Amino acid sequence: MHLPVGGNKFYKLKYNLEAAKKQNHHTLLTFGGAFSNHVYATALAGKLHGLKTIGVVRGEDDELNPTMRFCREQGMHLHFVNRETYSGKDEPGFLSELQNRFGNFYVLPEGGTNLLAVQGTKEILATVEKNYGLIFCAAGTGGTIAGIISAAPSQTKIIGISILKGDDTLTGKVSALISDHHHNWQIQTQYHLGGYAKYNSTLLQFIHQFTKNYHIRLDPVYTGKVLYAVFQKIDAGEILPHQNILAIHTGGLQGWIGWNYRFKKN
Ligand SMILES: *Cc1c(COP(=O)(O)O)cnc(C)c1O
């Protein structure tokens, strides 16, 4: 499968890479699951920018995992930790332990979301020529939609489709990343289809049909669920024919490689 280099993760990395270089760091360290688009993008960006990369990955090493194999090929050092250790990743003790082991590094949080990431994702809308009344975007850690909200005109409404199950903290996380005067947005939590990377045959059928009709590939974790939500809303009459809507394709097509590995084992 030919994969384009792009997607929201590169916007999120842009100003972090600048900051890392300005602070004379030679190494990026980040966190994620074994199929993470963010860890994948960090490995690639590090290679392209001449920075070493370390991925602190939840779970056990699996030599055959194609996402991890790609990261290794970019020169990323992978450090696997169990779930319990991983859940303490934001505690200072864990970071200093990593520093003792690996020396100095620039930390990118899980999913790459921080204020510099939002500075980058603010630029996504600049690539769109028209104004839209309604914008849809996938939301995981919220850094991408925070940038969209910050950059959109006040009359545009932005809807984040949460791809995590029961994440009622997401609205608070997004609020913390944007300035107070934005009220034209909402996170919707009913389209995760069972949880992160969970799927059903309806979703897969939808993605297949969408690609057939529009010649645009969707990934099964993020963009597939966003477009599925949009079409559900059209069917339900929540989106009307005259409405000018924009659905943002945030990338994530590498996710298929891991997805096929996990669920089809081919
Ligand atoms: C990571 C990712 C998202 C979620 O972005 P956040 O900034 O974490 O909300 C959405 N779409 C794709 C394709 C992603 O890889």
C-alpha cells in the first residue's frame, strides 16, 4: 500500500520539532500504543529532521508488528513498558527514570498534544479556501480539533467526533488548549462504535462504499468513523441539504497496516 506522508500528526509535530532544535535537543521521546499513528509519525519526522527518537510503548514487544517495524526502520529506539508503568507515564519519577536511562530528550506527550501542537493544527484550516458552516473532525487527545476551533470563524460550528469510549474528559482537555472566547464547538461521543479501534461490519461496509463512490480512502479508527457520523446525520436529517459542511481528513491510513495485522493476520 502506498502511504502519503501527511496527516494531522505532522502539523502537531511542526512547532515541537522547531522547539526541540532551538533547545539544542538531539533526541525526541514520546509515548503511545503499539499501533499509534503518533509514534509512527514521530519516528518518521525524527529521521527526516536528523533527530534521534525514542518510543515508550505500552505492552510487549512484537517483532512482527508492522507499525513498530516501521518505527525501528526509521531508527527509533523502542522501550516497552507494561500497562501499569505506562499509566504512570506523566509522573515526574517516571520521566527522571527515563532520563537516567536515555540522557536528555525533548518530550512529546502521548498523541503529540500540547500547546505547540495546537499552534501547528491551527494551520490546517489555512489550506481550505472557503468558509464552511459546519466542520467535522476526529478527536482523540483533542489537539487537532483545538487548532481547528482556534482558527475557524466564529459563525462556523465545529463538531469533534470522539473516537474513544466514554471519554468525558475530552471537552475539558480541548477547553484547556483554546482561549475562552470560543463557544462554537462540541464533542460528540456516540460514534466510537464500541471504543477505540473497535469496529463492526456496518462501518467496514461504509468505508468500502465511500472509497468506491468518492475515491477517497478512510482509515478504520478515525476518519472512517467521522464520515460515518456525517452520513448518519444526513440520513437523520440533522444536516440539511443547503448546509455547507467540511469533514477533515486527518490522515491515519497507516492504521490499516496494523489493523490488518491485528484482525486479519495477513
Ligand atoms: C491522532 C489522530 C487523530 C486524533 O487527533 P487528536 O489531536 O489526538 O485529537 C485523528 N485522526 C487521525 C487520523 C489521527 O491519527
